[in-house]
Amino acid sequence: KDENIDYSLNKLEYNLNTAGIRPVLSCTNDEGCPLDIPIKDCSEDSFYFIKGNISKVYLRDKCIVIEGSSTEMVKLVDKIDLKVAGIEWITQEE
């Protein structure tokens, strides 16, 4: 259980619902997965969270992979939420 990852999942779920996309929580394997949650892989459209040392978002088959520390995942999900909302991040050149 990780509060930052839970926050990221809930925030992403809320924003996808707002955009008319109904997300379903799933696991990648049976180990540690509650009985009422389905098992899915990247053969279906999904978001895949990987806890790691490098922060990045990339596409693997049909998965959008969000990889990083639990605190970095919050920032990465914020960027995805902006894309879902149709907002592009603009950086100002000096």
C-alpha cells in the first residue's frame, strides 16, 4: 500500500471518467491480487504503473507505462491528466 500511488490511481481514474472513459482496476498477475480484480496484460488498452528509479512515461504494446518513484508518479499522472483534458503544457523560452 502506497498513498502516493493510490492518489495517482484515483486522480487518473477521476479524470478518465470526466473524459467519458470508464477505467477498470486490474492486476498483471494472480500474486497478491484480490479475487474480485481481473488479470490483464498489455494486449488491451491500459495504464501500467511501475515503481522504479527512472521517471518516464512510454508506450508498451497497448499500455501507457508510468514508471518512477511514487512521488514522481504523481507528477507524471498530472501530465497525463492534462493531455486527457486536451491541455498542452507550454514552456516559455528565455
